[in-house]
Amino acid sequence: IAATNRPDILDPALLRPGRFDRQIGVGAPDLAGREQILRVHAKNKPVDDDVDLALIARRTPGFTGADLANVLNEAALLSARENRKTIDAATVDEAIDRVIGGPQKKSRLMKDEERLNTAYHEAGHALVAASLNHSDPVTKVTILPRGRALGYTMVLPMEDRYSVTRNQLLDQIAYALGGRVAEEVVFNDPTTGASNDFEKATKIARQMVTLYGFASSLGTVSYGGGGEVFIGRDMAQAREYSDEVAHQIDLEIRKILDAAHDEAYKAINVNRKVLDLMAKELMEKETLNPDDIAKIFKTVKKLPKRKPWLSKPTRPSSKKGPIAIPAKGSTTAKVAAKKKAEAAEAAAAKKPAAKKAAARKPAAKKPTKVIKKK
């Protein structure tokens, strides 16, 4: 038995029949798997009654088993440092933030002008995400420095997702550019704090063009490289397409980024009052939870939906939509049936077992004495 994180660089001779011929992919656990892993790691820890492991599992999509173990270990360490005997929900929340963004930089004191700039930057991310039609909900916004970041906005899916649509990718790009656009609109003098946002947005746009076939002018052709660079291989990998195609790829990436930038600009200008309100709340509270965010975003105006995408003008989209999801065999029905079965099992486990009446043993017969007359 062997394990590797880089199956793409293995010698093909290793994978011949009779050697390592059976390969098992172990990906990140799903929602149910995360909850089960958390229960295993919580067994030997004094977890408080207010800690909902199912809620933690929903808040940690993409976490591996090691990440989940790290969350509870961090929570235990934080509780011990504060001389508390149990791990409460607030401590677990802080532990998740530590795993995602690193420890809080309490020694880093920012000037009020920098804090205000960070507040508008993070409010821009959150507002653009809330204004779009295919974005995941905003669950947390903070201007407390962590790691290299001066603040961050957490946007998490409500459930596990195994594929992503074109509109969802475009929303991710617009949301990533929202912080920079907010700085442009409010201060007219943006900072260098958006460099990581540009990296993420450009990476998604490049994947859309080179891997997913979302560029009409290039068609459904994969222009990806030959895998990641590894020690011992040439650092400069040869391109599999011409300079003309490379130029066209750059134009398509720029086209996607410019359109996303325009969307973010519209979202912030239409909802400028909401942007100012969120920045004010962040300056006062520093961290906003889902309830705070929901109150601020009550009056958010959504942007209009994008036009249907066509791979070619000569291929008009069908006016007939998909069929309705049949109730029989649907995922919703399966999940409901599973939860019902689990609830029944839990109720049966809690119910005390009925005492069975002890079976009476038949009385042993006394030996009969026979008196013989002489």
C-alpha cells in the first residue's frame, strides 16, 4: 500500500497490473463525512453543549480531516489559555478563523485611516457578493488583521458542490474585484491591498478560457499546460499553442475581468448607502456575524441577470428548459429519508430497553424414598 499527493508524476511502470494497479482517490470529505470526523475528534475533548458539530461541518466546506482535527485542537488550546474547562461555540468559531486566515495580529495597530480603508474594502467584497444572482451567502466580515491580510470576507456555500456553472465563476471574479472597486469609488486613490484578489480573479478567468471552454472566440479547446512543474523537470514548459492563440487567450481573459470590474462598479454605485452603512458597522464592531450582515443587506438591490451565454451566435439557446426534477429518486427525498432513519435510530438508542421477565427454572424433583418392608 502506498500514498501520494502527486499521481501525475509517478512512473507508469509502477501502475502496471500486478503492481500498484488499484488506485483509490481520497478527496476532501463531504458534509456528512465532516460531521462524523468532527465527532471522532470531539470524543476526548470537553466540548460544551452549545457546540453544534453539524453547523461546524456546514461552515467548513473543503476542509480535510487534518483541517477538522486542527480546528478542535486549536479550540482546545484557546480554551486552556483562557483557563476555561470546556470548549464553547465562540472558541470553535475563532479556531475556524485561525485555520482559514491564521492567528489574529493583536500587536498590529492600524491607523484610523487604514482601518476605514479596510472597512470599505471588505464591505465592497460583501456588497458585490450580495448584489449578484449566483453568489454564495456572506457569512462573516472582519477588519481584524490575520496573517498577511488586514481583514477578510467569508463567502461560503450552504451545501457541498461538485460542479460550478459559468455564472457562478463570473460572480466569484466580480466578488473578488469588489474590494478594489470600493476603494476606487470612495477614496479615488486605491491601495495595494487588492493584489491577492487580482491573483484569484485572474486565475479563475484563465481557467474559464483555457480549461472550461467559456471563450466563444477560442471554442471548446483545452489550452492547459502539461501539469504542474516538478523537481527534475524543465522549469520552462513548452506551450502547446501558437503566439497568436496565446494573444487571443490574453484578450479573452482581459475581456472577462473588465466585464466583472464593470459589474462590481454598478453593484457598489447602486447600493452606495448600504456600503457606507456596512463600513460604519465594521469600524464600530470590527467583526460582523450573519445576523448583523442580514440586517445591513435588507435593502440591497440585485443586479439584473446576465443574458444567456452562447458558444456561437449560430447556436441559439433552446427556449425549452429542463424537465422538472422528479420527486421519486431526488436528492432532497433521499436526504429526508436518511435523516428520518437516523432520527429513528437515535430515538431507539435513547429508549431504555424493556426488562424481560426472568424465566423460572423448573424445581428440581426430590428423589423419592422407597421404604421396603421386611
